[in-house]
Amino acid sequence: YCNHCETRFVKHQPHEEKQYVKPILEFQNFTKLSDKLVKYFESRGISQKTLLQMKIGEKMEWMPQIEKESNCILFPYFKDGELTNVKYRDGSKNFKLSSGAELIWYNYDCIQKCIDNDGELIIVEGEFDCMANIQAGFDYVVSVPNGASTGRMEYFDSSFELLNKVKIFIIATDNDLKGVELKNDLVRRLGFEKCKIANFKQFKDSNEVLVQDSAESLRK
């Protein structure tokens, strides 16, 4: 940080390859989600078609925050078609990621498709926002894996060369203080000249626009 011109810089450190643990899930028929879960997603404006597309699951899982098992939504994270990580989220919004697994973007595999089709890549702050944009008809949208955390972002470092090939990014983080901090960090890392900023006006995020207004409003 320069006290004279108030400019911040980050020293580039090459990404170091690590050994990660792949999550192991017993086979589940993800099409047989409980009515309660399906209706919950419908209340968030997300259809069964989108649930199937994103391979959403549910299971009882030990959650350290409450020190007991809880019925959780499973958000699978795929990289090159291979299950790389899983986020578990219970009804009280507690969540955890697979221990020792690689931290990657949610919906990672759409990045290469975006590059191949010369598209614009939307970046959001959570899985529900990612699915809201997919529900609204956008094909190229990823979410950060751990909310509005800035600083050490290994999922960014490991995909830096791939992201460099994307021509335009649409930054659609939450409309709050943490979301603004994440937006500014992403813009700094990706390059101001390559970024467009989504304006949610009175709404907090993509999913709130979808629920309280419409898919058409979210597209606009």
C-alpha cells in the first residue's frame, strides 16, 4: 500500500500445485429429492429442471457448527467433469465444504464453454445466485465457493490462466458492504477494462431479483 498515492498492489506468487482429497459420495438418485426441498427451491424461483441440471442432492450430514447430523442440500462442484468438492448446507444456513478437497469455482466447467463460444462470464457470490442466473437463461455463470471472502483466493489462482482467456466478465456480487469489497477485489484481479458491473438497484442479489421481480428483470 502506497501512503502517497493510496494505491494498493499485490505481489504475484505463482500458484503451487497441491495434493487434494477427492470427495466420495455413495450413489444417489438425485432426481428423487424430497418434496420439501423441491418446494424450498421453488420458493427461491428455481425449478426442478435447474436442480437436475446442477445435480443438486440432499443427505444427512454431520455439521460441526451444531455438532450433530442435519439434513443438508448438496451442491456438487465439478472440474473437467469430475466431482472435485461438495458443499453441504443445512436449513439454518450452516455450511461446510469437503475436507481436504480443492477449492474451485461453483459451475467451473462453464468457463471453458464461455471461452469457446466467445461469451461473457457472470461471477456471483453464492450457489443460489448462480442457479438464479441459470434459471433466467444465462449459460455462463460461476460462483465464488466461500462467500465474500477476499484475500487468499486459491480458487482464483489455480484458474488464473483460464480466466485470462475470458474477454468480458459481469461482476454480479451482492449489493452490500461485503459484496462491494468482493466486487472491487475481483475487478482488481481480473482487470478493470474487462469487467462490467451488474446493478441490482433496490435488490440484494440475483436470487432476490428473480423471486421478488422476475427472470426478465434479472436478465435486464
